[in-house]
Amino acid sequence: MASITGIGSYLPNKILTNYDLEKMVDTTDEWIIQRTGIRERRIVENGMITSDLATEASLRAMEDAGVTAEELDMIISSTITPDHIFPSTSCYIQQKLGATRASAFDILAACAGFIYAMSIGQSFVNSGAMKTVLIVGAECLSKITDYTDRATCVLFGDGAGAAIIQKSRTKHEILSTNLAADGIQADVLIMPGGGAKNPASLESVQQRMHYIQFKGKEVFKLAINNITNMILETVEKNGLRLKDIDLIIPHQSNLRIIEATMEKLGLPMEKAFVNIDKYGNTSSASIPIAIDEARKEGLLHKGNIVMLVAFGGGLTWGSSIIRW
Ligand SMILES: CC(C)(COP(=O)(O)OP(=O)(O)OC[C@H]1O[C@@H](n2cnc3c(N)ncnc32)[C@H](O)[C@@H]1OP(=O)(O)O)[C@@H](O)C(=O)NCCC(=O)NCCS
């Protein structure tokens, strides 16, 4: 059975606090904490880019799994902040790791991207077509965040997390992955500039199209409903009950989204892992960073049933159940 045999994460050192943001836009530490749960986030510096963050996280996951670069069969990277639109960031990760045997491609499923990557990796490993797959979620969201817009700039941060997927009898078994999308809502969370529709131009820059834009309240409601339903569906599909879940590791987009979801499910907040206060929303990096931290905090024990769940632009969402 496809399993997670190694996990690693990497966060840049530079911290951007709510107090720093108070000096940049009309906001307060109190408003940000109350409405989002975020206290600080990490920001890249010194020319560091997405493939660098991804490579650091990948090296840690590979060390954890005891896997060398030559053993990697495939690299799947998930990001909305690729080094370039093309070639893929995965090819740069392959280059930086020296993983010369690995095929490499990116996927784009925004904040749900790590779960999408896990689903693809799991399928390749379970089918026997690949032995060792590296999946990595990495983001430099600071590069597409409008630091003049108080509604969006308080939310996002940079970081990366990675996992190795292999067949294993002793490691953390991926019991299922579930994916969903709703393209009807594609425009509620978007970076409109830089693609075929609005290629870079003076106008696209003047209209600030190269930054994340969202309809905050709509995304907020859609996130709670879709995440709640997906958790319930996933539990049922796996013949489990809600009370069988030892820990939910949700995408960290807003503490109030996590709290409202737990309330709807009738589960106590102690069953949800939260680290949004330190890193904000790191999109596809959020889930693997959270898994790594939950493990380091001693929250994951052998045999635990762990639910991963993420929601984001597309709209896309997904879940996975891991037997730790
Ligand atoms: C963005 C978000 C935090 C806003 O929280 P909210 O409770 O919905 O706040 P509102 O948008 O209703 O704004 C309330 C007020 O605060 C103001 N405000 C917005 N950002 C502010 C900030 N950083 N500091 C101070 N005030 C702010 C608004 O202008 C508004 O003022 P008004 O009442 O005078 O018009 C919340 O909607 C959210 O997290 N949405 C999802 C965002 C998203 O897409 N994330 C990615 C998904 S994975």
C-alpha cells in the first residue's frame, strides 16, 4: 500500500509580523488576530525562490525516508508561484536535487494542490509503475501579494513541505485520497494577470492584476461548507465514524474557517492541528508543513487515523486519510 515514508518542511527565516503590516497598510494586530488567527508569516529574502524552498523541504523528506536523489522516480510539485510559467518548477527541483532519473511535472490546484499531488503519487505507487515519488508543495506567495491591499496582504506567507511516497508495511499508509472541484466559482479566488487572457502589459500592471484577488466572504462560506461535507463523505467512504479520527490537519487559511468547520462537525478544537498563527496561509505548502510540525510536536502516534483536508482556488478541494 502506498505510504508516506518521509516528511520534511522548510520555512524562510524572515518574519513579517502583524506589527510590521500595521506600518504598511491601515490595519491592526488586533483585527488580524481576531479575523484570521494569524500573528506572523515567513517571507523569502536574498533572491530565494520557490524551487529553493522546495529543494530544502525535499532534502529533509528524503533524509527522513532514507532515500537518495538517484532513487526518485518522479517529482510532482504543486505551486501557484512557480519560478516561471514554464518550464515547470519540478524540473528546477530535479536539477537542484540531482535527481536525474526522475520524471518531473507541476500541478496547479492552488491550496488543495498537495492533496492532488498525493493522490497522483499514491496512484503511481499503488499501480507499481513507480517505486519512489517525491511530492512537494512550495510557495513564494509574497511575490503575488499586494502589500497595498489590507484585505489580502495580511493572509499569506512563504514556505514549503514535501513527502516521499513508497510502498511500505510499517510507515504511514495512505488509506484514501478524495478530490473535488467547482469551476463555476473559478473567479472568486484568482490572480488575473500573466496568463493568456491578460498577458503582462502596462495596463495589467497598473490594474494590479499580477496579485492575488478574492471575494473574501464568498470564499469563507464556500470553504466551510465544502470542507465539512468532504470530511463527512471521506469518513463514510472509508467505513469510519467521525469519532475514529484522531487528528484533523486542515489547510491553514483562516482560524475562523477551521473553528466553524469543527463546530459544524461537532468536534472539539483539540482535534484540529493549527499553526496558522506562525505562518499564515502558505497555499499548497500548508498541509505538509502542518504534518511535519504535528509529528515534531508528538501529536501523531502509530495507528492514529489522520484526516488531511484542503480547500482553495479553482475552486478545488480534497482530503486524505492516513493511518499513521
Ligand atoms: C479576508 C477575510 C479575513 C475577511 O474577514 P471578514 O470577517 O469577512 O471581514 P470583511 O471582509 O467583512 O471586512 C470587515 C471590515 O474590515 C475591513 N478590513 C478588511 N481587511 C482589513 C484589515 N486587514 N485590517 C483592518 N480592517 C480590515 C473591511 O474593509 C471591512 O470594513 P467595513 O465594514 O468598513 O466595510 C475573510 O473573509 C477570509 O479569510 N476569507 C477567505 C479568504 C481567502 O480566499 N483565502 C484563501 C482561501 S484558501
